[in-house]
Amino acid sequence: MDKTEKAQPPLNDSGPDIPNLLLLKDRALDIAAEGITIADMRSPDQPLIYINEGFERLTGYSASAMLGKNCRFLQGGETDPETVEQIRVALATGRECTVEILNHKNDGEPFWNRLSLTPVRDSSGVVTHFIGVQSDITNRKNVEEALREANQQLEEANRRMVSNLEAAARIQRSLLPEELQIFEGISFSSVVQPCDELGGDALNVVPLAGNCYAVYAVDVSGHGVRASLLSVTLSHWFSRVLSGPKGKGFEFTPVEVAEELNRQFKMDSDNVQYFTMCFGIVDVDEGKFSYVTAGAPPVIVVRGNSESEVLEIEGFPVGLVEVAGYTETVVDLSPSDRVFLYTDGVIEAEDHAEVGYGTDRLAAALLKQGSLDLGDTVDAVLRDVSSWEATEGHRDDVSMLAFELS
Ligand SMILES: Cc1cc2nc3c(=O)[nH]c(=O)nc-3n(C[C@H](O)[C@H](O)[C@H](O)COP(=O)(O)O)c2cc1C
């Protein structure tokens, strides 16, 4: 027998007579893990007239110290007064109630007590006693508290992350060109629709000397912060390089630009990103567009609103291989010809049957919407891509840069 167990009087084994049954009930009450208490509601201050051994184990108080007293002495300064008021009202109105209340053991240690109070009435319906059942729920409360704190920290971290992402997205947007830019002899239209807060696509138009314009559309592999950091770096790289050395104009060919980027943004164990790119220079006076593609989808030319041409693609994405062997393509342009650069999010947008929008459908759509202003054509076609796409919002960044000679 456990030292803490009280010696029990032997049961009479001759059958379930009344005294035996009472002893059995007594034992059952004492074995229970919960505390069980009875208070006399007719005596002043509602003293305890019964406590079981479970209550003694739970609180560390002995029956002799507790009997005859009101149970409120388990409460302390940190006990919630509203919970005590709840008990008070239940006792005064003779109703059941269950509360979770902070109590203290005999040694002062606090514990969370799940207290259920049930009235007992006499034959005339008057409440004569209340039965209290006490359970120690400290562990559950601690776990709940730890969870609440962890949730709070997570929410705070999430708030910080969202506000950082929003700030980063604002910076990224500030690097994009205006949607519509009209210069002498040429107009440009561009749209970038990132699939997350931050995108890996970057595009721009940079006026050069001699009525020439550099254009690029870049798509960094992956999405999110990492892709966006490289796309922002590339935007800065282009604006620095395209501004040319002091006093001189931009003197590099598209192939030289692609090769330089391939040297500077080589993929290695630290930098596991690469990017596709279309970079070119439009010479408005000469009516020529010289460009290089590096893993980017094919440039589409719509000629005089009567036919569309999907140009050849060549070249590895930038950073993938040491010697990419880029080649330059030169396209002759006449007034009202339109040229479209875009990222693969446009043609890889998939419908419910996982069929991609595709280059041919894009070329046809650009031709079909060719009678609209350049900006409206781009908007109409990107709307068509969105309605083709099965998912709500894009699964990849979708960007397009177009220009038209006038
Ligand atoms: C049977 C019974 C058991 C009770 N057990 C507890 C208890 O374990 N812990 C506690 O804080 N209050 C307990 N109370 C409540 C207090 O005894 C008291 O009723 C409460 O503090 C409200 O009354 P007061 O405003 O006079 O203090 C119990 C009440 C009854 C009737």
C-alpha cells in the first residue's frame, strides 16, 4: 500500500448492505483524481462540510484545516475578480456554473482550477448544499498560454514581413517605366503583373543618343524576395551601363551586353539563379531593331496590322553556361510596325486542361487587337491571357513591353 493512502476499514463481504455501499462510495470519492467538496449553504459564510482526499492532494490542505471554512481562501491577489463574481451570482441564484480560476496551494504555488458547482435542493426546492468539483488544469493552461504567445509572435513577425514586402514592392514598382511613353517617331507600352507581392520580372525603356532606345525584358528564375532582389539589381545594372561612360553615348552591341551579363551573373553555389532576357536597341531613324534573346520567348512583330511574325529564338539563359554564344538578330521595321517582348508567364499561362496560352495564340491575339492603340492592345491581350488561365491570379509573373514606330 502507498504510504500516502489512508488505511481503509475492511468491507463486509456478505453482500451490498447499506453501510457497505456508503463505504464503497466514500472510497470511490477518495480515489477520484478530482477534488470533491460540499458546502452548507444554510450556514453563515457557506462553510465546507466535506472534502475528499483528491482535494487534499490537489491543494495540499488537510481536511482538518479546511472543514468549516469557506473555500475562497484558495484565491489570491491575481485571481480574476470577474470569475469570483460569476461564482457569487451562481451561488446566489442557485444555478450550476463552471469556471477556470487561479488558486493557490497550501505552499503558495499557483494552479489553474477548473471548478464546477452544482446545487443540491431539498424536497421543497430550497438549495441546501453546493457540490464543487475541482480539477487541476495548469498544464493545459500553460500550453494554451505558450500557444497564445507563440501566435502573437508569429502575427507580429508576419505583420513585419508583410510591411517589408510592401515596402520592397513599392521600390520595385518605382523602377518600372510608365505604362505609356511617347517619343518622336516611337511609342512604348509596358505592363508588369507579378504573381506575388514581389516579382522576378523587370523591363524598361532607356533613351540613348541618336534617336535610339534600349529595351529589355528580364525574367529571373523563381519568385519572391530572392528573384526580386536580382531583378532590382539587374534594373540598376542596366541603368548604369546604358547611361554609358561620362560624356560618351552607349557604345555596346546587344551581344556584348548579353555576354557581359553572362560573365557578371554566373550561376554558382552561392548564386543559384539565372535569368532569361531579351535585350535590344531600336534605331528609330534607321527603322531597325537589333536584339539578342537569352532563353526568352520569341519576339513577335505585327506588321502594319496585317500579319504577325514570331521570330526565331536563340541563346541560353544568362548565367547558365560559361560560353553562351549569343547572336544578334536585326529586324527591319516600317512605320506602324509593332514589336512585342514578353516573359514566359504570358505564353505558359495554363487553362483547366493544362494547355498553355502559347506563342501562336499570342501572335494571333496581338494581330486581332492590332487596330487598338498600342497600350489598349497590350491590356486587351493580357486580359485574354488572364481569362485563359485556370487559376485565380497568375502562377508566374506576366510582363510585356511593346513599341510601335509611327
Ligand atoms: C462547494 C464549493 C466549492 C468551492 N470551491 C472553490 C474553489 O475550489 N476555489 C475557489 O476559488 N472558490 C471556490 N468556491 C467559491 C468560494 O467559496 C466563494 O463562494 C466565492 O469566492 C464567492 O464568494 P465570496 O464573494 O464571498 O468570496 C467554492 C464554493 C462552493 C460552494
